[in-house]
Amino acid sequence: MAYGRPIFISAEICPPLNSTSVDISCNYRGKEVYCSEPILPGTQATLACKQFYTLPSRIDPDYRMMECLDDGSWNRTIFYCMPECGKLISQDQKLTVNGVETKVGLFPWHVVIYEKDNADTYKQICGGTIITSKFVISAAHCFYDDNEDKPYNVSKYAVGAGKQHRAWDADEQYSQKSLVKDIMYRNRYSGKRTLLAEDIAVVKLVTSFVLNMLVWPICIDWRNMYEAKQLQVGQSGKIVSLGRDITGKPIENLYEAAMPYVQYQKCRDNVPVEFRRYITLDKFCAGYINGSNICDGDSGNGLCFEKDGIWYLRGIVSVAPQGENGQCNSYVAFTYISHYRSWLLSKMSKRLGTGIV
């Protein structure tokens, strides 16, 4: 396509237009011009969401065009388009109860969380779930010092997306990494002192992930339309694991597993007595007594359920009793996402509205 260039120079020019979520085309006097360079008054810019992006349901601007004014300013601002969350762009998958190695891009919202040790080496400690290009949901206890009853310094942590292997420096062509800028907790969270109630954290990244088919956000069911049907006996969610197998041996490659929902009383009756107090009001149970279960190192991982081809985050791995020799063969307590929808919205709504995500 040929691009025309204006031949005169104006003292007042508009700043270039750039967006990670919106396709922008610019036209000056019938000729297409570059939007990424300073723009002359009279230029019109046409806006459209990029592929796999859509306008947020609460934000529907009544315009799809902007104009550069004589004073060198744009008459409108660029709106933000949200990723079409929860879609598996790569559909080549097969799930078994005992867990199989996941294909690249199978669950692109899963991230691996690392902590820097005294030797300045990053070690995998937890997992999490991408909700926007800049924010990840995980478990609060992953970042909390129970001895001091306070969070650790955020500078200790980093996040890897698009990964298939545990090691921070694994040779992975499509992985992305970021340091952590901030971690947001519930005000009353106090770790084991309060039985890991409110075990949820929002992690803000220093560097936003570049969204693609291997790195993509999960959906949050903000209106809680599907939870009652998904979290009931007979229904199973899916989870990605990078913890230990049922013998206690560390797993080096991500694998996927089915986690069936377990009714409260059945869960309570089949876990150790000392563990029952951790099944707080904001928890539900899933998994198996004997079989494929998440384990040490899987804290913060997301349990996801599918509805009409869209995947929703329902729970966050919080706590599970550990058997002899580190075996993982008990039900797992997950933090309900639905219990914290208002809190999440309070943390995210301004960013969603302005596009700073």
C-alpha cells in the first residue's frame, strides 16, 4: 500500500498514535499517512480493535474516528480494547485424570512465580493466572512472611509466562519474564494466624506481557453467572501443575490435570482433623484422595472451568494437607474468586476504564 506524505509543514502538529490493542489507520486529504509519526492538522484516524480484542462491556465509545485539530491536539483519546479472555487459541489438547504433559500454548494464562534466593538465583515457588497484560492473580501466602507477619519485599519476585519448564533460565523460545512492581493483598490477610483466609493477591508486573497465542488472560466471571453450575458435584475444572507428583518427586515440566469439585462435608470428612480449620468460608475443595493432585509448588495456580468455549477462573490453590514423604494425595482447598469480585474490581476498574492494564 502506498503512503502519501503532506508536502507543507505546520507549526502545530499532533503527537503520533500508538496502541497495543487498537488498529489505527490515518488519512490526510484522501491519502493514507503514517500514524506513528507526528501528524498534521486535518488528519483523520480510524480506530478498530485488533484481532482477538474487543471493547469492554462497560465501555462502548460512540466514536471510531479521531481528528487532529489546528492547535495540534486530538479531538478525542484512543479507547482501549480488552483481550478476548479465556480463549484457547491453540486447541490441540488431551486431558487425562492422571495428568499429561501440556502442549505449548494449551493454557496460556498460567504463569510461574519465582523468588530470588541468597545466591541471586531465581527459584520457582508458586504459580498464578494472567488476568490482564500487566496483572496476575495468585495466593497471598506465596509472598508472606508468617514469622514476621508481613509481606516480603516485592523485589524478591519475578514472573514467567509462556513457560513449559520449571527452571527460570530454561531454553524456551516463546517465554516472557517480568519483575514484580507491586503486590496487593486483602487488608485483613494475616497468613496462618488467620488460617489462610483471604488468601488472594494481585501481582502487578514491571513489564507488561505481550499478549499472543502462548500468553493470554483468563476470564473472570464478574457477574457470577456460571459458578453455581460449575462448582457442583460431577463437574471438573482444569489446572496446570508444576509441583510434585503423588510420590513427592519434583516435576520439571508443566502438566495438566482434571480437578473435580468436592462437596464441603465430603471434603471435611476425608481430610485430617487438623486440616479442617483451614477450609474457611472463602474456600471450596477439589481434587482426589488418591490420584492426580496438585502439590507443593502449585500454590497460587488457578482452577479453571469452561463455558461455551470460554474459560473462567474459579479458584486459587491455597492449601492442602501433605502426606508422608511429601505425597500429594488429598483434597485441595481453593480460594473462591467470586468472594473477591468487588475487591478485584476496586483494584482494576480504573485501569480497565483507562486502558492502563
